[in-house]
Amino acid sequence: MATVEIEYCVPCGFLERAEEIQHALLAGLGEELDRVALVTGDHGVLTVAVDDETVFDKEEDEYDVDGIVREVRGRL
């Protein structure tokens, strides 16, 4: 079982994207995850970490929900 944290920029309005990622992870991998937490941030952040290891960072990766789910699945 793994813990996923999705940190998103509140001032940028990234809550909807964070919720979209959270929903996709819970729908596809829910039984394999202990927790999928939304973490508020700022300065344009949108990252996904599995057990403290970053698997998606919008500064480096293209936003693709299916790709993020694949990355998380690969860490389980």
C-alpha cells in the first residue's frame, strides 16, 4: 500500500486538476493505495509524489492524467 500526495497551487486555480488526478487514481488504483491527499501550495506547483518520491512535476512533465496514473502504478 502506498501514500500519494498531490500538491497544487491554490492561487493558480489548480484545484480542479488536482481533483481530476485524485479521482483517476482512486478509481483506477484505490484498493492499492492507503491515501491520496491533496496538499495546498503556491508558486505554480502541481506535483504528484508516491511515498515521498515525485512521479509528476508540471515544470518537467506534460499534464496527462492517464500518464500520471501509469507512473503511480509503476511505483506500486
